[in-house]
Amino acid sequence: MQVKLPIFEAMQDMLLKLSGIEEKVRQLVQKVEYLKKENIILIEENVSLKQEVEKYRVGTAGVRENFKDRRDGTVIHMQTQSEHLRRELDKYIVEIDKCIELINSM
């Protein structure tokens, strides 16, 4: 029969615990490496998305300016057209007044 010494058993327990700790440390190192790689990928994706957003902003700014210019041009055109129609109506009113005067003078 084999006799186990208490020191020997304590050493074996410590070695088992150290082995378990080493395995957990290896797993943590693997997780850290994975997270670092994932972080790099996410940073690159974030930069790419920011660039796309900036392109969109620049593109929509041009569209907005173009729309504003067209809208302003349309408003100016409508004002000009309205003024022209008022002048035409004023001419017709003057002619109608003359016709009414002629009819009344008969």
C-alpha cells in the first residue's frame, strides 16, 4: 500500500489548480485576441459608414441647393407672370370702362 504524504497531496492540488488557472488564462487570451480583431473590423466598418454618410450629406446638400434654386426661380417666375397678368387685366379693365362709357353716352 502506498502512503501519501500531506505535502505531496498539497502540491498535487496546487498543480491542478494552476493547470486550471492556466487554461482559463489561455481562454481569456483567446477571447481578448478575438475581441481585438472584431474591434478592428468594427472600426473599419464605422469609418466606411461615416464616409458613406458624408457622401450622402454632400450629395443631398447639392440636391437641396438645386431644389432651393429651382423653387426660388419658380417663385420669381410666378411673380413675374402674375405681374404680367395684372398689367393685362388692367388693360382689359380700361378697355371695358371705355366700352361702358361709350354705351352710356349713346
